[in-house]
Amino acid sequence: PSVESVIDLSNLILEKALPAAIRELDEITAFARANGGDAYAGDKIEKLMPWDITFWSERLKESKFDLKEEELRPYFALPSVLDGMFGLVERLFNIEVKKADGETEVWNEDVSFFKIYDKDNQKHIASFYLDPYSRPADKRGGAWMADCIGRSEAVDRDIPVAYLTCNGSPPVGEKPSLMTFREVETLFHEFGHGLQHMLTRATVGDVAGINGIEWDAVELPSQFMENWCYDRPTIYGFAKHYETGEPLPEEMFEKLKEQKTYGAGMGACRQLLFGLMDMELHSNFDAEAAENGGESIFDVHKRIAAKCTPYSPPLDEDRFLCCFNHIFAGGYAAGYYSYKWAEVMSADAFGAFEDVGLENEEKVQEVGRKFRETVLSLGGGIEPMTVFKEFRGREPSPEALLRHNGLA
């Protein structure tokens, strides 16, 4: 997108997010005054300092939801989560995921191997390795998808293979690996990346799968998959206590959904600040003028903050930009906006399923097939906006994202 398009979209989201952020800060401030003792009395401090906001926001969140990750683990056993996730993609994308342990060599006994088949003709179209458990001695932390074999007509490779790596808790005795809800979201996220690699129809290696996809669209399928973690039929298809078989308590699921939108206004404003500041510095900032007494990078920070986060302006001593590695050495120069842009695209893509009714199985499958044939299949050889418009019939709209975040 152009600089103007990025700014227009950011302003559109800011228009909805800023009033919500101000209300959120008012609630946090009232909570701090009620629970922080004399130090936070109205006659002692006029407003919360930045470090106070973070601290009291977490305390307010705890008081509102009282939901601990460890309480959720028994309902998210890895084998059940995998069954649910595979069932979802089989339903949406007309594929079948089959375990194929023993058919290839693996690097650790914890690693599983899977094959993906097209349901229409039972043709083997892709494979992936799943390495789900933490091994601190020889495995780095985090979760990621990587390509093992990419599709390429030039070297006669027609079946792409992916690595899906997580760092969950391993099973202990008869007790399966139990996941936090965040780990469930992460698994869905990484599988979204994997699906784009594995379901590609592109035959030129440099643009097959995830290759060649522009920075602001590469997170579309991964963030799209995360949305299904808040879809009731999907979650209740696998969220059952590993010992008793009891489903996830309704109040826990409701709290999970409420937690998702907690602080959405302030969170959006913060991301918009970073994105607009990055774009301003890389498109309009005059370094020579700054050296001769003109606007400095810190002045730019203050100016953009006055627009995006006026409720919490940066301190005079703030030098955040000196450590904002993303936009200087981290690969996001003039690209930090892509975080929010990808959120808009993924939410709008999920909105296509909401538009036909998530309970309308025939229509959901129809939209799912279209998502496979466009977003998951076309690779990086076609401009992302063209791909999205082929799927959605129009350019992305932030309406779904605002609605999902409670900002509509």
C-alpha cells in the first residue's frame, strides 16, 4: 500500500480506538486510586505515570477475570487440540491430515510426521513434521514454521514439506501434554503459516508457498487461524478435561473472550503510534533540517504521540526511539504498520465466514474452499491486494477488526 493508504487506515482505526483508550485509562486510574492507598489519592498525583499505567492495568485485569493459565491446561491436551485443529482445516479446506509416523526419519522421538491429502481425489499433496515439546538442552524457545521442502517445478518437487515447532510441556507418564490457551493460539497461528506453504499451487520456487509474499500480508493466514480459537463450536470440539471428559466451563470461555478485548483501545493506539511514527520518520523526516535546529526525531515522537496517545504523552526524557530496533535494524523500516495491516486483513478474511453465518456449514465450506484457492494457494507471485480482492471481492476493511476488538 501507499504511504497515504497506511495513514488513512491508521486514522480510521484511531478514530474508534482513542475514545476507548481514554475510557480504559479512566477505569485504570479509578482502580489505582481505590486500591493504591494514599500515594494514589487525587490530591497526591494528578494522573498516573507510564509505569503506573502498566502496573495497575495488570492488577485491574486480574480483578476482572481471575483466570489463571494453569486452570485452563487440563482442558487443552495436545492430542485433543490437534484433532480439533485438523478437523477444522479438513472441514474448511477439503483436505485430510493423516499421521504417518515411521514413514520418514525424525531427529527426536517426540517428533511426529503427518501427510496431507486432497479429499476429492485422495492425492498426497503435502507433509509436515511437528516437534511440539520443549527440550532446553538442545532446542531454542518459541514457536515457528519453517519450510523443509518447497514446491518447485524446476527441481521436480511437487510435495512441499514444512516444519512446525513449538515448546510445550512434554507428557509425564500417563498424563498428556497440557497446553495453555496462549499455546493453543500459537499452534493455530503457526499451522496457518504451514498451510500457506503446503497448499500452494505456485510452481516457481521463489514465489511458491510463503516465498515472495510481501511483509504486510505474510501474517494473514496465521492470524486468520487464531480467530477460530474464539469460535465456540471449534473450541468445544476439543476443549475437554483430559481426565473426566468434562467440557471447558462456560464462564472460563466467556472470560477468555473478554480477556481478548481487554485494553484493546490503548493497545491499538500504542501500535498506531509506532506505525505512524515509523512511517513519518522514513517518508517525511528531514535529517539535515534536524541538524540545523529543526524538528528532531524526539520531536516527531512527541508530535505523533500527541495525536495517538494524548492521554499519556512521552516524558521529556523519553528516548524510546534509541531502542526501537524494529524500524532501524529489525527489518520493519517503513513497515511497522504491517502488524496492524495484517490484523485488518485477517479479521476481514474471518469476517467473510461470519457474513455467511458460522453455523451455515454449507456456506462456511464454500468460503473455506475459496480461501484455500486464493490466499493459501497463489503464493507470492501475485500482489497480496489482488489475492485478497479475489477472495473477498473488495479491498480490506477494518470493520471486522474493530468489531472483534470491541471498538466498533
